[in-house]
Amino acid sequence: MAKNWKIIGVDLISGVTCDAPYEWLDKTDSEWEFKKGQSTGSFHVIAYDFGIKHNILRRLTSYGCKITVVPTNWPASDVLNLKPDGVLFSNGPGDPAAVPYAVKTVQEIIGKWTCRHKCTKP
């Protein structure tokens, strides 16, 4: 059965993404914190849900980030209009070639997003 299962050319992220944007609020449980009181401020991060792991969101929230999770098909223009401090494109299952809409969104954001904290670009 496994030999017949193919992931090449199959859009697997549409089945694991969220339906609509939402704010992530959960932090890492206290027993998993490395250093107490390390939050240095509030950064707004937009996280594209291509099958994101919840612990990534928990860790960012524990560091003081405000996280807005958006579905895979969320328009780049809407993200750029929010002027976030950062954009996270999560990991996810499958073949990136099977999701040209997601690749297009990443291309539309890279190079157009500007950090409002005067970060240096690589």
C-alpha cells in the first residue's frame, strides 16, 4: 500500500491549513522554559500555516511575539498591509511544486516586506 502512495504533485497543505486567520495565544508550559523573563517586547509575526507545528507558535509567543496565523491561500497584499515585524512560512507536508499558489505568495512577500524596527537586510 505504501508503494502506491505518491506525494509528488499532490497538494497536501490544503488539507492541514487553518480555515481563517486567528491569533495564537498559548505559550510554552513553564517547565519547558529555558530562561524566565526573557521577553524583550512585542513583535507581530504573521505565520503562514502550511502545516505549522504548534510548538513553534508556543515558543514565539513565549518570547513575547503576537502571532497571527493565516491559511495557505491568504493574500500577500493583506499580510503586507498589516505591516508585521516578521513573516513565518511554516514547514508542511508534501511537494512544494504541487502548491504554486503558496510559492507565488512567498515570492510576493520576499523583497517587499520591510521591518518597522529598521532591521538590516542580508
